[in-house]
Amino acid sequence: MSKRRLVITAVLAGQSQSEVARTYGVSQGWISKLMARYRAEGEQAFEPRSRRPATSTNATPQATVDLVLQLRDQLSTQGLDAGAETIGWHLRHHHDITTSRATINRILTRAGRVVPEPKKRPKSSYIRFEAEQPNETWQSDFTHYRLVTGRDVEILTWLDDHSRCALHISAHTRVTGPIVLAAFQAAIDEHGCPASTLTDNGMVFTTRLAGGRGGKNALETHLAALGVTQKNSRPAHPTTCGKVERFQQTMKKWLRAQPEQPATVQALQTLIDDFRDEYNNRRPHRSLPHRATPATAYTARPKAAPGTTTTTTHERVRTDKIDKSGVVTLRHHGRLHHIGVGRPYAGTYVLLLVQDLEIRIINAATGELLRELTLDPTRDYQPTGRKPGPQKQ
């Protein structure tokens, strides 16, 4: 029997509060509060009250909770990624709300929107690699898709390894060697020539496992003529081309979510063009810094080209955050320099693209060029060149 029940029973039996307090080692004030609660609540007074506060100043506003669930449903319906990081990106960029990933996960879990996956391999166990520059490596593969008529067709993709930007996606009755070559050339015409390619060992990409019969195919011959390094995954190791494989999963998930499924290759191509625009320009990518879009990441750095992997210039890329005074720092030849960007950009994450003394400062999330300058190595502070005070429009 609990002490509360014993104390209340003793007082109701006629013992004085002072006598009960001595017997059970409690204060008379505590007994008075307990009896007042008993008269107000009855037998509920036998159990201790929850110490949880009636209200929490740190609780997430209900409007934010509703918006998180709305974004989850909206993104899922559209066949787009609807994870906590993506929802957080939309909250920051479209609703000016900053909420942690943990908070969003708690909201989704409490609402029953998370399916447990206890056997899922943790991300930390994967060995990842990424090209340092756009056009340093293009990955390619093709996948199958079934039209509403029941007919199977194939979709060919060329994807930039560094930025995950979809450079070319096309639908075909069947992907052949000439189609692969034509698609590769079309991507070159639009985006420039890559330094290397990475594909699996399909015959449309390489004949290296064909026992020497027939010689090189059209793509291999064209790559050699352009000076492009051709790389192929090891047999039975499809994860080497994991970026394009994962991209194809994302693309097909989006395609299947569309209310009107295509009946022809042409109709499928129309949907693919819409997806490519959404994926490259409006969908934040979880694997890119600051959840940038692939198009932003693709244009943020100088592009590689065949035979340009080594250079005599000193090139580097640095990630930084503009401080409260509107300044970022950069070390050159052992000396730290402070570069003015502007107070309005305080707290913005940026990429510094450095080529010797030439510096470009780019908004890491949007790709906006914030400042371009030639570093003066004799000065610590590199001024913006703007006069202090409000600027005339």
C-alpha cells in the first residue's frame, strides 16, 4: 500500500495531522495538500501526480507539425523523396521555418508515418567516392519500364558523378550501341566533354568481356578518339555504378506515381523530360552539400575535360560559413586573409572556388555568385569595394 493511501486513511480514521506526520516521517504541510487533493479528486490522490509541465515552451507549434505531415504526403504522392532532410529543406527554403531532422523524425514517428526497417544497412557502412569536379566522370546505365499497354521499353541515362545532374535521359524501344553513342554525343553537345566515363560491362558500353571478338564497339572507339578515359565496373559489382543505379530507382518511383501512365515511348519521354527538370532544378539532393540541387552543384565548380586532370595552377575548393560581420577567411601561402562579402549574407554557407589568386564565392545552396575577386596577398582584409551605408538602387 502506498504511503499516500496510508496517510489519508489515518487522517480519515481520526488521527491528527501532527500525529500522522510523526508516524510516517512527512511534514504537516504535505499532509494538508494531500488531503485537499483527496477532497477535490477522490481516489486519484492515492497516486503521485505527473511532474511533466502542463505546457512546454520548446514544443513544436501545431502549425509546423501540420505542415511537416502535409509535405510528407505531398512529396510521397508526387513520387519524390519525403525523408526528414528533404522536408527540412522545403521548410527552410519555401516556408522560412528551421526545424531539426530529429524533430521532423519525431513528428513523423508519432503520426505513424515511419515504417521501421531494422535490417536496413546503416549509411556509415558504405564506402563512398565522388568526383571532385563536374564532367570529371559521367556514369551511364539503362533500365526497363513497362508501359500501360504492358509493353516493356528501356530508358538510357547519362549522369554526372560529382553533382548527380541528369545530363541526358531518353526512352527507347530497345537500347542499342548506336543509341548509346548518339545519346553520349548529345550530352557532349549540351554540357561539354567529360574526362572519363563509368559504366557496367554491357555490350552497348564495352566489348572487353567478349573474348576479343569484333574489336571495340562504336562508343569505345569514340571515347578513345576524344581522349576520354573509359572505366568499367568489375563483373558482379553493380554498386560501382551506384549513383546512376540509385538515380534510376528515384526516376521510376516518380514515374509510377504519375496519375496518367504512358502508353507510348513518346508519352514516356514527355514524362521523363518533366522529371529531369524537377530532379535537376527543384529537388534538393540529400547526398550533396547543404542539400543543393544537382543543377546548382553542376555549375558551382569549374568543369573537367579530357587531359585536364593535372594542372600547374593551384586549385582548391573550400566550404565555409559567412560570419556575423559578413566575412569569410582564406589562408594563402600560410597567411590568413579576411574577405568581405557583406552583412546581409551572414550565416550563409558558401563554396570558395580558388585558382591561384582568383576567387569566386558561391552560395552553396542556390549557386548564386556572391563575390568574385583577385586576392591581394599583401593585405589581410579584402574589402568589398562598396561604400558603407545603404546602397542606391
